[in-house]
Amino acid sequence: MFRNYLVVAFRNFWKKKVFSFINIAGLAIGISAALVIYLIVHYEFSFDKFEKDRGRIYRVVSIMHFPNQLFRLSGSPMPLISASRELTGIETTAPFLIYGVDKTEIRSGGGQANTIFKKQPSVIFADGNYFKLLSYQWVAGNAGLMKEPFKLVLTESRVKTYFRNPSDAIGKTIIYDDSLKVTIAGIVKDLDQTTDFNFKEFISYSTIFATNIKYNFGWDQWGSINSVSQFFIKLSQGVKQQNIEKQLADLRARKAKDNFMQTDYKLQPLSDVHFNADYDNFNQRQGHKPTLYGLLLVAAFLLLLGCINFVNLATAQAVQRAREIGIRKTMGSSKLQLVFQFLSETFLITLIATILSIALVPWILHIFSDFIPPGLQFNITQQPHIIIFLALLVMTVTVASGFYPSLVLSRYKPVLVLKNQAFANTGKTRKAWLRKTLTVSQFVIAQFFIITTMIVGHQIRFALHKDLGYKKDAIINFYVPFSFNNPQPEKAKVLLNKLKEIPGVQAVAFAGNAPASANTSFTTMKFKNDKKDVDATVQLKNADSDYFKLYNMKLLAGRFPLPSDSLEKEYVVNENYTRFLGYKNPEDILGKTVERGDKKIPIVGVLADFHYQSLHSSIQPLAYSAVNKNKNIFHVALSPKNGNNDAWKNTISQIEKVYKELYPEKEFDYKFFDESIAEFYKTERDTSRLLTWATGLCIFISCLGLLGLVIYTTNLRTKEIGVRKVLGASVSQIVSLLSKDFISLVIIAFVIAAPAAWWAMHKWLEDFAYRAAISWWIFGLSGAAMIMLALLTLSIQTIRSAMANPVKSLRTE
């Protein structure tokens, strides 16, 4: 029986190729979008699901209380890690320290030349508990060997990178940055699950305390917290998170009495590490739950639009299939059999749409490659959960799309159908209120997406083109090798002078971070005035007069700070800090001093406010000093191209040549400053791109649904159109008559969608401290665009119906 249903379904599909193609296209778009979004959401929520007892694994994070704000850090002070042995209720402690390596040297032995690798990532210091916490499988060695200093464990993939014959790895020596020598003592399998713990090289944790490395990370300072120092714990059975947090607070109160900064230690669940933007996940890409939920909503909308579109087109063809239904009922078909017949047709179309969607997915993943998580894979044969999802999706879409049309078609009375009276004397059918409701719903979704896409794009353009208080175009930044133990100031000075001699270089400065940077440094400063002491959290930057001139930064009062060899001797502050301290006139604060620790430092200048972070954040107190030893970034302003498109390329090549002469072992890695600023809004730009695609798909599917409704209506009003033409109605009058009801549906949809879109965008813009206004013209333009698209869609059928021969129309039964 089911085979017969499919055969008949295929015949109907082939008979009405255009309508079938439209249905398949609408459903394929919705299903392919749903499949891609499912892959993304499933991937993001699959992170670190494999760890045994993961519900009891937490990371200890730090919350530092500055005078006017909180700072959340994923790291823990190293004294806390050693003192945690006094805590009760902890089954396992697993600290590790992320180690940034510039140079890795593999000692080959046997008279062979050593092999050198540059900037190998994923190196950490860890102890044996780390391997127990994450359930690594050992190929050689065991967790006990990590108790000894200067021991190294590699993953199988890293062993293959370093050695031609992996079996020879054990016992070999590796030297990091010409200073740390370790011996390979073990090999573990790579974690084959989705995880943020993608480390490849593990130096025994005890090595830190056997070397001077401990001094770089404040091994005995409770106030020194760095995100490279991670601390994971596994609670004992039945122990509550709050109990450990209370013990941590008591421990700090006893051990860190001399630390002036109030700091809280909290437990972050392992399941939260991949998603919580307040704390990093080892400087890797994080998931964003609101975005994932938004993607699910987009998928639901697109599927809903595809289903509505199918319903509209299926019911639009009801007139043409009425006689078939009457004959089937006369021949003995029951209502249930007819329902299954039409559901089988829907199933066939949905199945074809799903197969087409599977073929489209690799192409979609390629188009959105910069938005798709890098580890995401699509392989049905190796991912059975995709087959299960598609099967459920096909059944859901089949029922949602085909159930109502099958009920409508199966209810026709055979006597009326065979007499061509199936739609006689039924004004109720002509109103088609359900179909109109569905069409309004489609256009509400489409209008919502149009408005939100325009507002998101408007805010991004506002952010990228706003006057930020400094020059940002035609400037490149690059680092030079730097360490506090070996700052190499002479090389940097030589490089500075050579860069000034390059013809294409307009200006150059050697300083700290650019005016806007993802890297920040904060400190607490105290200011004493006549009334009270004022504490403030102030961002510190380092620059000299060349830097301020290069970026065209405006000095409101005083002068720029004079260079100092090693100590901060004077500050230039921003307007915001000046107002925060109670001075409206910038001149009045000149000569005043602020206290940082036990030092009193005078304020010699006031800068006009500028945005040193993205527009998500408001401008806060800031101070510049000019300490030579803290400089490690070159800022180069390029001369105008003056019609020569290769000018900048040639200049940068000359800069690289000079750089390599002084630092032959280092890679020349530069970035345009305006590109760095644009990276602040990568999430927003990805969202805008996604919304643009979703909007286009929504409009396409909605217009198909509108086309279905206009076909349905013109089929019912064929005689009326013929009569009106005979009585003298013009084509334009008939087109207007047929179109006005549908345009009213679009207007109703706009009235419903506009306030919803305004509210959603108002909430989204609250995340920006500085935002563009939601202008009326955005709503007007989106409404007008939707009406024009609707008219264009309507004209496909209305003009054709209006121009039809009235003789044929009047002969139609």
C-alpha cells in the first residue's frame, strides 16, 4: 500500500514540476539551514563531555576588587595552589601553567644536527593529576614520572611532528628557548574528544620550582594573578561548591594578610569553561550561548517558513485536485487513506529536499568557514547522530507541512466535486483566513529579519567609522623581541633610526600598546585632595611624544611625558580621569600628584578622551607614562599611496628587510591598526552576515508563500476576473483589485514586526556603551522594500490572470 502511495506521489510530483520545485526549494533551504545550525550547536555543546565525573570538576577563578570595578581572571595565584592542601572535600587537585615558547630545539644526538621549531603552541607545566583528571591513555610511561623535575610527556601527534621515528623519542632531550632542558619520559594518546584541553607537551610541574621560572609568575605572591596559572579541582562525592568557596575565603584571610587587594576565589564548573566570556578558556575560541540559541531560533523560523510555504502552495492546488479526490472517494477510498496518500506525497518532497540539503551542507560550511567552529566536521557515515536528527526532521516537517493540506483535501464531498460545485457558494473559502494568517506570519518573520539586519549593520558602520579620538588608517604595528631580563634597547634604537630612513615611512614611534588594544594593564592610584582621598582603577599605557603625534592625539593641557629609563616619573592622563578626580578644567590638575604604591607621580598633561577599547565599553580613567624599558611595539605610519597601489607593499617589504637584519631568528609579524580595531566587532560582523543570509532566505520563502496564496485566489476568482473584463475593467484595475488584499497582509505584518524588532534591537544595543540611534528611516525603508518585493511577486500571477482571455475564463467550470 505504501509503495502505491509513493508511486502516485511521484506521478503528481512529475505532473506539477513547477510547484514541486518551489516546494522542494523552500523546504531544502529550511532543512539545510537547520542541519548546519544543528551541527554548530551540537558541536559547541559537546565540549568536554567525556571527562569522568565532570559534574564534580571545577576551575578556581579569581575576582579582584578594584576601587571602581571588578576584574575577573581565569587564573589563580600560585601560593593558593600549594596552600590548597589544607582544604577538605577535594578529591584531586590539578594545577597547570601555560608556557609560551618561541623556540623548541630537538637534540638529535649521534652527531646529527639538531632540529629547531619556532613558536610551537600548546605547551604546559602539569603534574600527574592532570592526566588522571582528563583520563589520558598512556602509550609509554605513567603519571608517576611527573613528580620529578625536567621530565616531559608528549602526545602522539607532537611526537610525529618532532621525530621521523617516533619509537626513538623516549630519552631524547628538548631545549626550550635556549634555557630550559627537559627529557622525554612519556607519551600519551591525543584526546580524540571535543575539548578545550588541546595541549601537546607537558613539562613536569615540579620543574617550575627547580628553576627561576617561578619568579616570573609570582610564586610566593598572593596578589600576583595571571591567567596562565590554571587550577582545576575535583570535589569529593557529596561536597558542595559553596563549602569549598568558603574554605578558599578563609584560607586567603589567613595566608594573604599583607595583600592590599581584596580578591575572591570562586569555583567555575567545567561545563561553563567553554562558554563564559568573563574567563578565558586558555586563549582559545569560546562558544556564546545567546548566539547558539539565536541560531536555533533562526533554524526554527526557516523551517516554519518552509512548512507554511508548503501549506499555502498545497492548498492553492486544491481546486485542481478536487476531481481526483471525488473519484477516489467514489471508488471507495476512506478519509484516512486519503490523508496517508497526501502525507506520502509530502514525505517524498521532504525526502528529496533533505537529500538536496545534505548535498548543500558542504558548500554552506565552506561559505561560512570563518563563522563555523574550526573543529566542526560533517560526515554522515561517522556521525550517526546526524542520521537520527535528519530522520526526526523529515518526520516532523512531513507532519507539519502535510497534515493540514491532507485534511483539507480529504474533506471534499464527492457529489459536489463531481458536479464542479466544491467551492460553490462559499465566501468563507474566498477569504482563506488561515492561509492569510500563515502568510502574515511569514512576512512578520521576514520583516523582523530585515529590520534587525539593517540595525545591526548600522551599528557596525557606526562603530567602524566613529571618530575614536586618534588616527587609525595607514598605520602598522609589530613587536620586537622583549623580556624584562634582556630588553635589548640598543637593537630597538638602531631599528628605530633605520625605519625613519625608509622613504615610504611617514612617522615611526617605539612605545607600548596602541591607543586601542585587546591587551590591557590596570593599577590602583590614590589621589589626595582637600576633601578626601580618591581611589581609582586606572589603565596604564606607555608612550612618548612621537607616539602621540603619530596618532594625532589631542593634548588639552600641559605637555607630553618625558622619557624615563626604568621608573614612572610623570603621567599624562585623559579627560575622564580628570573629571573623576573632580576637576572640570584640565589646566587645574597640572602639577597635582597621584600615589601608586609608595611613589608620588606628578600629572604633567591632559589628553582629550579617546576610545581605548571597543564601543561596548565606556571610557574610563587612563594614564600614560614614558618608560623606555617597557617599550616593545613599533608603530609605523605609512605615507599616502598617491595612486601607487603597491606603495605600502613595497614599504612593508623594506621594513621587514631591516627587521630581519637585526632579528634574523624572529618572524616579522605585523598588523594594520584599523584591522585590529575591526576585530573588536568580529562577533557583530559575523552576526550581521548570518542575519543577511537569513533575511534573504526568509524573503525568498515568504514570497513563494505569497505566490501560492495569489495562485489560490486567482484560481477561485477566474470567472469574476472574466466578468470584470467583459464589463470594461482594465488590466491595471484588475491587478490593483487582486493585489490590494495581499499588500494589506504585508502592511499588517510590518505593524506586528516593527515593535518586536525595535524591542529586540534595543536590548541588543544595550551591550554597547556608545551606540547609533534606532532611526525611523530604517523601519520605513524596510517596510517599503518588503512592499516592493511583494508587488513584484504578485505581478507574476496577477498580470497573467488580468490579461487572460475572458472567453476562456467564462467557460471555466
